[in-house]
Amino acid sequence: MSNSSLKAPIESQNETDIAEYFNHIQRILGEIPEAETRADLATKVTELSAAITATRFFVATKIEDYMELNKRLIKLEKKIKRQSIR
């Protein structure tokens, strides 16, 4: 039985994209049928839960980044409009 936790996506959000998180989840899902004992299955379910939580956090962070960038772009757009009116 392989150790999926060693294959976890890189923590750096700038270097990791969402596909890596989904690939990690897919790897764990692929290993679940290989679980030989209930303990192995419990370990895989725990790893899957952690991977899903990490994916949710990554997506939430990207959404927050997008919202912040959008706010900055709106401010810049307003500033440009004010300057063009003058």
C-alpha cells in the first residue's frame, strides 16, 4: 500500500494549480479499492478528507485573491475615468 500523504500537492499556491489537487484526490480514490484492512481503509478515508479540505482551502484562497484583484482593478478603472474626464 503506497503512502499518498507523501504525494500531497506543493503548499506554495503560486506553484500549484487546481489540477494538482484534483489529481491528488484521484490518486487516493484509486488506492481505496486496494485497502486490505479496515485500518487501511480508514487511513485512505482520512487522507481523502484531508485532500478535499486542502482543495477547498486552495479554491477559497484563489477566490479571495480574485476578489482583491477585482477591487483593485475597479479602483484603477475609476481613477482612469476621473483622469479622462478632466
